[in-house]
Amino acid sequence: MSQRNTGVTSQAVTAEACPVQEVLDRVSGKWSVGILVAAAQGPIRFTELERAVTGISRRMLTLTLRNLERDGLLTRTVYPTVPPRVEYEVTPVARELYETLLRLTDWAERHRTTIHRSRVAYDAEHAAPA
Amino acid sequence: MSQRNTGVTSQAVTAEACPVQEVLDRVSGKWSVGILVAAAQGPIRFTELERAVTGISRRMLTLTLRNLERDGLLTRTVYPTVPPRVEYEVTPVARELYETLLRLTDWAERHRTTIHRSRVAYDAEHAAPA
DNA sequence: CGGCATCCACGAGGATACTG
DNA sequence: CAGTATCCTCGTGGATGCCG
């Protein structure tokens, strides 16, 4: 997820998969969702985001913020005060996305243990053939 | 286990984001969804998948397949016939995931033009300050 | 047919430092 | 405070070749 997406390898995966892929590409990048979630609570400042999204670097925060803004998922408001103050806020579109993301969360939570068990079983069967 | 992991880089982003991130990580990798969609139609063979998921390499197909199988999203059935025959089939859990993925598709389609316009506007305003 | 192993290219993203 | 710029690492995934 860079400002200049040179590697747009996403082509026609499957007729039905295209739109999904599109969303996934937009939401991917490991930080987008975190930022979206943090901003979903209400207007939030740059530094606040930096602290809210654990582990993100200044660079990636800026980059991801720009992308989200570009896609119309976040609005950027600059207050020309002496200590600069910038606030980010999710748009209605992003809020809708957030809602559907919640479905995914739900799915993840419901099957978390099942998946985990599946992994353990798989690993046991494939890493310890003895 | 000298293989490289396709896209399982789960981390702690934000308390609320964790589960989402977990799903996203599992579904990311650019091929998982395509494979899931192709397999959702019913049992499908390796070569069929290779053709169904446009642009995927043999390597990535195998890798992603393994990950999906490991997570219990796909079942792998080997028929010990003379020309080897392996069939992959989505599990109920994966089918549920597929359903929620459809919500995302819906979101993407509903806001596709909006987002596209937002991008154009953003680019116009930021790349051509004149 | 259905893989796995190897080599390699590229770009996402971390660390660090500087600025308005 | 809110970025921007630069360097560098390393994971992701493409290409190719061999094997059961």
C-alpha cells in the first residue's frame, strides 16, 4: 500500500471475486482497519491515532491516512492553531464499511477456537510424521 | 517447515481491531479469496483451480491451499488413482466466511463509484497544485 | 496430475532524522 | 504537533525445474 501503486496485479481473479478483492485491497495493508476502528469512535488527532494503533510507525500512519482520505473514508481537518492540530474523522461510507467489518469480526470470534484447533491438528499431523 | 508463510502475520493492532485483523490476515494474500470463491461452487481439482484463479502461480496455489486447509477452510481429498487426483472442497466454516465476504462485495459495489470519484478528486487536488 | 524446492525481484513497511 | 524524506530490511510472491 504505497501512494503509487505500481503493482496492480489484481486483475480478474474470478468473475465473482473481483469486488471482494477490491475491498480487500483497500482494507489490506495491516493498518487501515486499525486506523478505521480507532477513528470510528469519533474525531481523532494524529498523535492520538499513533498511540491508539499499537505498533504503527509515523510513516505508515501518514501513508495509510492519506490513502483512506483519498478513498473518501476519512476526512482530514486542519486547525490553523499555533501548535498544529489535525483531526481525522470517518465518513458515512467508512462507517458502513465498519459495520460489515463487524460481521467479519463476528465470524472470526465464532470460529476462532475451531480454526485454532484445526491449525494445531494440521501442524501435529504434518510437522510430526514420526 | 522451511516454507514461507503466505500471509499469516497476525498482530495486536487495537483491542477492537484484533479479530478483524485476524480475519483479514487469513483472507489476505491476494489469492485466498479467489480460491475460496472458485471452490465455493463445489469440489474442484488442483488444475481446475489453477485455471479458475487467473494469474496464480503453481507455487502460490499450493501455498494458499495449504494455509486454507490448515485453517480448516478447505478439505483436501486425494484419490489414489493412476493419474493423481486431488479435490478441494470448502468447509461449512468457509462457506459462512464466504457469506460475510458477500457483504463486503455488496459494500464495494454500492460505493464503487463514490470511492472512484473521491480518488479522482483527491488526485486532482493534490497532484496538480499548479 | 499435483505438487515441492530453489532462486530471485520487488515493494511494503520499520528506523531514523529533519521541518513548518 | 504533524508530518516529510531517506535508507534498508525482509517478506511475498513470480519463474523455473524436478519428482512421485
